[in-house]
Amino acid sequence: MTLLDERSPTPPPESAPKPVFEGTKRRGEQFVLYLFVIVPFVAFAAVIPVAWGWGMSWTDVVLLVVFYFGTGFGITVGFHRLFTHSSFKANRGLRIGLAIAGSMGIEGPVIRWVADHRRHHAFSDREGDPHSPWRFGDTTPALIKGFWFAHLGWLFDIEHTNREKYTPDLLRDKDISRVDKLFPVWVITSLLLPAAIGGLVTMSIAGALSAFFWASLVRIFLLHHVTWSINSVCHMIGDRPFTSRDKSANFWPLAILSFGESWHNLHHADPTAARHGVLRGQLDESARVIWIFEKLGWATDVRWPKPERIAKLRVDTPK
């Protein structure tokens, strides 16, 4: 009798657990991934000479901020707290809007993103975690290698997380599945809409190109690396005031740019909580946005962390 390999394309019997992986990435997927990692990086490397050459207009500033916050909240409030952890329930319009906004962050289709993140929580900092910085050991060379793997290298893993195993709820959701399939449309929109607005506001091609540089390429670079830093930095450096089974930590310098996601220790201690920054002075913009949605009646059943639960999770001495 032979065991069915987890990576085999042959479907397992209904009674058997679903495999962790569902196949490998196609060559085209890998090429596009390289493109969206390298091009924004090159753009960011050109920030100083470009700013010195023609500067950054107020139109560029406004567009960069609006698109950074809009797509960033789509990732943190939508992809992460709503779709991955069900920290609250949202009406149909809000669910679709958050799925589209998160998709415009260009971090992958919503169902694929959620599947990877649910697998991360299932195996956090253990074998099976798609992006733990501790996977190579705890020596200095191993951690350097692990940091870069957790931050960026894991994206190029050729295997896909099995969506039927980790996201059956989203696969059954017709609205979210449709948004997921239209991911190329949201990518094109995210790239070209800032340029179109910039061109119309300034009535010039130069204005369109400048907006494309700052509000598309540079914005994507910043959002990507802030998001990836939660995987790398926030599992290596920072305070650990709460009990969790992994190395998740709070890293305050990233709190504002990550919209509260860098209060990562509490998140792993209490994954379904709608607020991650629960201690005094911990700004959590994503929680505030959820609170606004709740007040508007668009969000319900919000899982706000309870004081007794927080007290139970506290450790006497930070690690």
C-alpha cells in the first residue's frame, strides 16, 4: 500500500483530508510575479533623481495617499480581518468593495491571498508555514536567510496553497469568486487609474506620467514591502506582551504605515479579534475603519477584543 503524495494532482478520496497544495504555478504566473516585484523596486530606486528632476506635485501626493490608503485598507480590513479571520460580517456591497480594493493592492487574487494566510496561521513559525523567517534555524546566517525568504523569497515558491482545503467558504461565494477571477482587471485599473486622474487634473501627459510613477509604481512598492514586513520583521523583532505559540511580535515603527497590522503579537494570540492594537497608545487605523463601518450599519457581529480575554493573554514579563 502506498501513501498518496500531498502534491499529487490525483484527487484524494472524499474521506481523506484535502492536500495542502493544489499544483504548481505556471511559467506566466512566475513571470508576472517577477514583473510586479522588480518594476516597483526600480521605480522606488529612482525616487530621488526623479524628485530632483521634476519634483512631486500636490496632485501626485494626494493620489499616492488616496490609493495607498484605499488599497491598504482593502488588504488589512478586507483580505485580512474580514475574509481570512471573519473578524466581522459585512453587507454585500462592503464585501465586494473591500475585495476589489484589496485586489488593487496587487498582492494576488483575494482567494489565493486568504488561502496562503490561513495556512500561515495553521503552521505559524513551524514546518508548513509558507513564510516563517525561522525556517532555516536561529543562527545569525540562518536568520538572515530566513528574513529574506519570509519577506520576499516565499512568493516565488512554485506550489499553490490548496484553496479547497483552506478557503471553501470563499470558493462558494459567487461575488468573491467573481472578483477573484477578475484580478487582471483590478491590476490594470490600479496601475492606470492614477495616471488617468493625474492627466485629467493637469491636462497634460507629463501629469499622467508623474501620477503613474508616484501613485502607481511607488505606491505599490511601499504597500508591498510594508505588507511583507509583517511576515518578516514582525516575526523576528519587537515586543511580545501576549502569549502565542509562535514568534509573532509588535513592531511599533510600522504601525501607521501598516494600518495597525504591526501589532502582530496580539493578532496571533487572538486571531479573530477585529482590533490588533489593544494597549494604550497602540494606533490601529484598520480597527477604526471597522468601527466606522459598524456605526454606518455596514458591518455587524464585530469581534471586538474583550478586556478579560486580553488580561488572560497577557504575560508577566515581555519576552
